[in-house]
Amino acid sequence: MGNTVGNSSTNFCNFYEHHDHAYALGLWCADGYHRSSSIGLSNISPDLIEKFRLFLVSIFPQDRLRLRIYRPEIILDNSFNFGINKVSLLTSKKARHVAYHVYVNSRPLLREFKNAKQKEKVFLNNEIGWRYITGRFDGDGTIGKDLKRDLRISYTTLEDANMDLNLLANLGLNAKIYRYKTSHTFVIYVPRSESDLFVKNCLSYSTKLQKLVLGSRRDLSGSFV
């Protein structure tokens, strides 16, 4: 796998020069999971779980990965296991959807992600910067079906939102931060006039945008009466 597993001095990732690593960082910053010695992704989207799994298996052998599946009581099937052998099936009475949690035990990898999240995002070039933003959007972003309205990304801290706002400015996109006091969240809003630039640069990597585009094409595939 290239890197020595368990070596605390090993650098697993190159977030600022590698497209897939930049995307994984953005996705983890949005929906990441971590404990003292484990790092992973929690999401209800099998597509995003699969993307993060592919990132993890580019570093570790597949048998290092763990998967937890949280299901409403009414669902009896095993859903997806993503080819992972070590799977825990759990029941959550509060769950409305099946949720997945893919992770690996690795303090060094967790350390790299935590350090990168806390730093200003300065990438080798704009294309890699957009890959990070794409991951962040896929994890915590929304946009209208017309791919123009209501483009936003949510954050839990103002510091985190400001770092991404600065990155978007460096990428040539103007946006603003709004604070929601009741939910204690901060949201980057991208105006409609800037949405085309955002979609153009994120579409090729974004699972969320690709699904919206596919849905729009299906809506247009009907016949007129």
C-alpha cells in the first residue's frame, strides 16, 4: 500500500496536491467521524460512503476497514456492505433512513485529517481547491433543482466557515456567511449569479450535483400530449 501502517511518522495523505485526497478532506470535514484512534465517515448516502471507502482502500488493505449499519426496526435486510467483511448491524429506533459508518483504526491518519481541518486551505492549484469544496458540498451542502437557487454549505463554527469563504474568494467566487442563532450554525450562501461557476467546477466530482442533473434529464424525457 506504499505507506507503513502504524508508523506515526508516516504521511498517508497529500491533501493539497492530490484531487481525491482533497475531496476526501472536504467530505470528512462535513460528515467526518472520529474517536481517539479511529477515523471514518457517517452518512445515509451509499454513494458518499463508497467514495470514502475507495479513499481508505487507497491507503489501507480492505480488511482494515470496519462498517456499521444503523437501521430502523422495520428494515430487515442487510443493505450494502461495500465488500467489507467486518460489519456490525445495529437497530436505531429513531432512525428514519439506513445510515452507514465506514471507518478504520489509525491514529496517524486521524492526526493528519484533524491538522488539515484546522489549517487555512491553500492548494497547489484551483482545480484541487475545487475538489475540496466539492467534498464539503457533497457532505453538508444543498442547492435547488435548477442548480442555481439556494446554494449553501453549512458549518458548525464560524472559524471553519471563514476559512472556506476565503478559499472560495481565492477561487474567484463571491459568497457570504449567515449565522442561524437557533440552530447554532453558520451557512455560506452563494448567490444565483455565482452558482454557474460553482456548478461548473464541482459537477465532475460531485455525487450530489450529478444526481440532480440526472434527475433533471429524466424530468425532460417525457413526451408532450
